[in-house]
Amino acid sequence: MFLHSVNLWNVAFYALMVFMATLGLWDVFFGFEENKCSMSYMFEYPEYQKIQLPKKLAKRYPAYELYLYGEGSYAEEHKILPLTGIPVLFLPGNAGSYKQVRSVGSIALRKAEDIDFKYHFDFFSVNFNEELVALYGGSLQKQTKFVHECIKTILKLYKGQEFAPKSVAIIGHSMGGLVARALLTLKNFKQDLINLLITQATPHVAPVLPLDRFITDFYMTVNNYWILNARHINLTTLSVAGGFRDYQVRSGLTFLPKLSHHTSALSVVSSAVPKTWVSTDHLSIVWCKQLQLTTIRAFFDLIDADTKQITQNPKKKLSVLNHHFIRHPAKHFEENPAIISDLTGTSMWVPVKVSKWTYVAYNESDKIYFTFPLANHRKIYTHVYCQSTMLDTNSWIFGCINSTSMCRQGIDLSWKAELLPTIKFVVDCEFFKKETRTIQLPVTHLFSFGLSSRKVLLNTSGLFYNIELLNFGQIYQAFKINVVSKCSGVKEEITSIYKLHIPWSYEDSLTIAQVPSSTEISLKLHIAQPENESQVALLKMYTSSDCQYEVTVKTSFSQILGQVVRFHGGALPAYVTSSILLAYGGQLYSLFSTGHCLEYATMLDKQAKPYKVDPFVLMIKFLLGYKWFKELWDVLLLPELDAIVLTSQNMCFPLVSLVLFLFGTCTAYWGGLLSSTSVRLLSSLWLALKRPPELPKDTKMISLDLPFLTTVLIIVSWTTCGAFAILLTYLYYVFKIVHLQASLATFKNSQTVNLKHSRRNEKKSNHHKDSTVHYLHLSANDAEDSLRMHNTVINLLTWIVLLSMPSLIYWLKNLRYYFKLSPDPCKPLAFILIPTMAILGNTHTVSIKSSKLLKTTSQFPLPLAVGVIAFGSAHLYRVPCFVFIPLLLHALCNFM
């Protein structure tokens, strides 16, 4: 039936949309660097000691547990409590395991062994039973309260010790980080119980998929509390994102809000973390050796020697985190470093008067000082650049205070240095004019589709260049940078480093290239440039003086599509549903005006047009800028427009709604083809297994078993899980449609047989013959019309089932603890949907053609399609609310 209405031009268009969507999906799921994280291994067998919780607490939270991590002799010693170390609590995220603490716990144990356990950390981990809290938010508050109890239990384990801790540090992975932030919202929680919070790949800004109101309400409570109470929150917080490898939680969601009066929060992408310099996926961020080493180094630098616990000094905590996660000067952390140093001793002093100088180390034991007289260079040059690859953690560069031939005192400039990956032992210095090393490179236009490019040639023999990437600052921009290096007279491989520096957020990335070579760099953003930000993105090039470099930039169309999917892919179900609603409304109107229901594909082509939806959303957004309209909006208690929410998150793309609408219509088309084909295949299987059914002669929609079935499903919804009842209702509806499809197929086959033997019945009266044929013809048409309408309803119902699946999966996973899901986000919807679908499953178009309500019902899907986009694109749990309204009116057409 669906195939009869296929238009080749439409198929070609929808195939093109599939190709474009595939390009975007490929960029999100595969268009990133390979996993460069080293695996962190345990040197001894890991053990997880279960901490005995109070009986009341264990009874209140039967699915949750608390563990202490240990290895070897440490685990044996600490089986006898109390403890003597520094407590750190690990909170796993969505479907996360408490055993994920082993990587950071093992590295901390090795570090403690290196210093003979002068200090050591005790790592605890919470078992949340691997709950899917990113998909079902009903248990987030429960997890938060349990963590509060765990903190109090942990601190009791140190009671009576000389250096007993009064607070714990928390490492939260994914949603575990959000749960940690939510602790501050609890009425009886004391902020002093947490001394440090480090979150890894935690979506702080908004949920990845807002599939129920409990998630969005939880986010609103946490974020509003942190914003309104920012002046009183002294908790030092670090958020680490995984970069483009983490396609589950995009890095833009992990950045904590920047508030002028809240300076104790840092957000950084793992690719920008010194000594890490790699992008991590959502799981590897907890075991990536480079990142966990950095984390543990920071933890040990945070220890107060007097209390033998993590320092309570907020300035020191922020300084340590900046040192290890933001800008590392290749020196060990010092709380109060000596800025002025005495340069004494019998070391050799060698003056250097040239503008460019290189020194290669050959393991000399004597200390040598090289002096650069600035008086000779001030008239010609403005800056000096030095790089040292000796990996020396001592001070190595000074600004001399006096001007004698031998410097006695110098300002230690090593603290201003920046650590980069190194290859060989060499020191390079050069003097230069800033304008000769700063080059502007405007990026290509968004719609150039990679057909044009812009390039610059670095033909001077410098060691360092700043390329300013002009007109680049939006998340919908994406480019490919190609750096071609050509070297003369070079026999050995030379290393160049290309660093993409984003001044308004810590999302830098490094590319190491062996020159001569051709290196491709992806250029796209996690965070858009703020309106008040004047600095531009930079490509910092640490080059070789023996090589020339050509830098070319061009637009990457596939990566632009990838950014659309990455930032707005979660809104696709809303756009699919909107397209189906428009087609559904068209079918209802065709039934009212012509008496026949047209094909789903035909109506999708005629009715699913973006100009029917987008202009209304844009108009509402525009009017909300006026005070009088906003006041009227608030009086009507209407929720905030999703377009405004996206604007506040700097997620506005030009024409993004159009692109998403086309993708949504494409998905609706292929989804309709799939559902229609599935019904046909199931009906064929039905006919193969069972006696062929007949077309129903009685078009009454209420049979004797219908009230009983409805009552049973409502009871199931009330006593177990609303999503489970919705799924059963969906299966019942599909069963009824498959039965109708099989009946129609049987009728058509029997009609063909009757036509072959029609001559045998010529003796019958013409009147009787004509009336019989007329009756059969109407029945067949009615069945086909009903199937067309039912197939569209199945498409709508399928998306309701898909959006309710997470709570069903959560309920099934926790069935051994709770038979009834509470709170249940789908229960109210199930109470309305069950009787509605029970009636529609037994409804035929012939029974509603003459309904007085049909015309009104056919007009409802259009405004509801607008509503889905206006209020459901950033709140997916609202989408079913817009779908059941026309379904309910459709069912009521049987009675009016």
C-alpha cells in the first residue's frame, strides 16, 4: 500500500537526506583522533571491601552500597577499621560501576608507596546498581540523599584518629558529578563536608536527552541553586570534559557557568590538560592513565602538611588545579615560589649576542649560564622566544636584575613558561618583532562547501608563529586546516607542534607532526565565542627554522553536519513527530472532504512543509522580546520557548531548524515505509500460521472484551510501570492492524477467485449482482482507508513508545528491588492513552466519516506540530503530550 504512492523524486530527495545525515553521524561517531590513552593497570589484585551501613540506611536504600578500594597488603591492613588516610569518594555515572574507581585508586596507591606512605588516600566508591539515571531522573534525588549518608558514614571511620578528616573529596563521573553538586541543595547538608569536587564528563548545563520531567526539574534545581547562591559557595570545583571522542556527552555541556562572583570553578577539555593532551571517550576518561596521573599529582599537591588532609585554603586549591590542569610551567608546584633567585656559584657564564641561538645538551655535569644582552636587540626586536626540551623541573630562564657582566640576581621566568610535548634535548632562543610572527588568516565562508580555500605561507626561519583565525567563533563553523611543511638540508626527522588555542574556553588541542609532512587539523568548537570576547582563536605553531610552512583552511561540509547532529541531534524525535502529525492531519482532512483517506507518503509530501511550522516558532520568539507579550505569556502559565533555551546556551545555528525538519521528514518517510512493510510481513506470517480471517462485518468499535482489556492495562499501569502498559497497548494495537491487513489480503484473493467464476452466476438477477458487488467494493475501500490511517497512528505511537522506553528499561533492571516504579513519568500518559488506543484499534474510517467532530479533529495536528517544535525540541518528554491530543479526538469521533 505504501509503495503504491512512492514518487521517484521524493525517494531521491529522501535518499539525499539520508546521505547528509550519515555524513553528520559519521563525523560524530568516527570523525575524531584515535584513542591515545594509555591503559592504567593494577600491580596487585584489586579488592572492594563492603562498608557496613546502618540497618535503617540499608533498608531504605536496598539497591545501593558503599565500598573501600584496596590492593594487596594495603587492602589486608585496612580490613580492620578505623582508617588513617585522606578520604576520596568516587561516584559512578549513568550505568556506571563502583569498580571504575580502581584506576585512580591504584595510581594513588603507587604514588603513596613512592613516598613511603607519608600521605595516602583512601578511595571509596558508591554502588548505584548501574542505574540509568541519564535516561530516568526519578532516582537522582534518592542517589543524592544516599551519598550524603555515605559521607557521614565515611567520616565516622576516622573517628578518634590524630588527623581525622572533617570533609571528603569527591570525584564524580558523568551523572555522578551532577549528584555531587546536588548535595548542596539538600536542606540538612553542610557544605564543609566536601573540600574538593572533580567531575569527569559530567553534563552540568543540561541533560543529554531530557526524556522525563524529573531530569529537567533536577537540573533546574541544581543549577538555579548554584547560580543564586554563588557568593556563598566556596567549594572548589573542576570539570573535565573528554573532547570530541566523547560523543555521549558533548564537551559544551560540561562547562560550569562562568559567574563573576564565583571564581572557584574551572572547566577544561582533556585535550588541553598538560601532560595529558588527549581526547577521551565517555568511559576511558575514568581509566586514561595520562589524565589520572595528572589528577593524582594534583591531589598530593593539595595536602596540607600540618593537618595531613586536603588543604582548606581555597586559593591554594585553585592554584594547584590551575598548575596541573590549565597551564603547567614544567616545574613542581610551589605554594609560594621564590620570584627572585640568587645566581651564585662558580658556574661558567657565556654571553650570546646573536639574534638566533641553539644549544644541544650532551649530558654535561657542569652548570652553564648563557646571557643575552638585551641592549643590542631592543632597537630591532620587540619579543624574545625560548624553548627548552630538557624536561628539567628546575628553574631554567631568568630575567637579570642588574646589568653587569655576571648576573647576581634574576627574576625566575620559568613560572611563566608553558609545558609542551618534547622529543629531544635542545634549547632554542630567538629575538623577533611581534608583527612578523602574527599572521591573520580569515576562515572561508560557511556555505563555500569546501570548494574555496585560503592560505598563508610562512617563509621565514622562525621558531614560533601565531596565526589568528579571523571570523571563527561559532559552533556551527567547521574547517579543515592543512599544514604542509618543506625542509631543506635536513637529514633527521624534526618535530613541529601545532596548538589550537581558544582564548574564551580551555578546549585547546595539540597536534604533533614529524616534518617534512602534510598534516590535517580539524577546526571546530565546543563553546561559541561570547559576545563580549574580543580575542580570536589562534593556531600556535612551534616550528623548525630549517623548514617552510604553508597553512590552508577550507570549510568542511561533513563536519558542519556533524556539529548539527552533535548539538541538535537530540531534538530529532520532535521534528519527526511534527512531520507525522502534519501528515496525520492531512489524512483526517482528506477523509472529511473526500470520504477517503489518502496514502501516508502522499500526505507527508503535501503537508510536511517547514514553512507551516518554523515561521510560527520564530514569530513567538520575536514577540517574547516585548514586555507585554512576555507578561501575557507568563499569565497563561506557558513554559519557556525551547528556542530561547537554546539561545541562552549559545546553540543557535543558521537554518538549523530547516535542516532538522528535513531530517525529521526523511526519518518519518523511511519509518513509515518500515512500519508498513513490517505490518505486511506480519500479516503474511499470520496467514501462514492461521486460518484466513474475514473482513469484519460489524464496524462497532466497542466489543465485549474491550472494557475488560482496558481495565486490565490500566491496573498494570497503576501497579507496575506506565511505560510497560503503553508497550502492551502498542502491541495490542499492532495486533489489530496486522489482523485487519490479513483480512484484507484474504478478501482480495477471494474476490479474484470470484471474478474468475463470475460467468457461472449469470443466471442470477442483475439487481442482486449489482448490489452485492457494490457492498463488497465499499468494504474493501473502507478496509484500505482504515489501514492507511492505522499505519500513520502506528508511526505516532511508535515514537511515544520509544520515548517511554528508558523508564521501562529502568523498571525492568530494578524489578528485584521495586515492583512498582515510583515516581513514574509515564503513568498519567498511560491512563489516557490506553482507552484511546483500545478504541482506535477497533475503529474503521467508515464509522467516523459522518462525525461532526472530524473537521475539528483534522485541524488540530497543525498547531500541535508547531507546539512539538516550540516546546518539545529541548524537552522530549513533552512530545507525547502533543501526540495523544489528536489521537483522543480521533477516538471521540466515534461518539459524536
